[in-house]
Amino acid sequence: MTKEWRDLRVRRALLFVCLAAGALAALLLRSTALSVLAELALVGIVAALVWLQMFRCPACGERFFKRFDGVNPFARKCARCGAEQQVAAE
Ligand SMILES: [Zn+2]
């Protein structure tokens, strides 16, 4: 797996960590500390989504998720050239 694909995995993992923290805080929202955690998780989710969408395809250099008709942040193929994300170590 190349450095670029590892970078994509890190970006996705950060998004899921923020989503999990937000969901946990929302489920247990009974104290001020958890509401602060929920707010931080929300900011983290937005930041992680923006960072994820800025990922550039290692094959074509264009934005991996963005097309003229929208964005799919969970796509496994480049929206421009169709290059598939490498998931296994090479
Ligand atoms: Zn591409």
C-alpha cells in the first residue's frame, strides 16, 4: 500500500472516530462534560469530512471523491479516473 492510500485510510479512520465519539456523547448526553464532547465531536466530524474530501487521487491527481454531480465520501473508486483504493499491503 502506498503512502497516499495510507493517508486516505487515516482520513477515513479519523472520520469514524469522530462519528463514534459523537454518537457515544449523544447517547450518554446527561452532563455538561458530555455536551462539550458532543460539540467537539461535531466540529471534528465536519473537519474530518472536509479533510477527507480534499484527498487527491494518487493516479490522476484530481479530487478522489468529487464529481460535477456531487460528492460521495464513502466511494472506493476515484470519481474521475475510476482508480480503486488499495486496501491490502503490497
Ligand atoms: Zn483518479
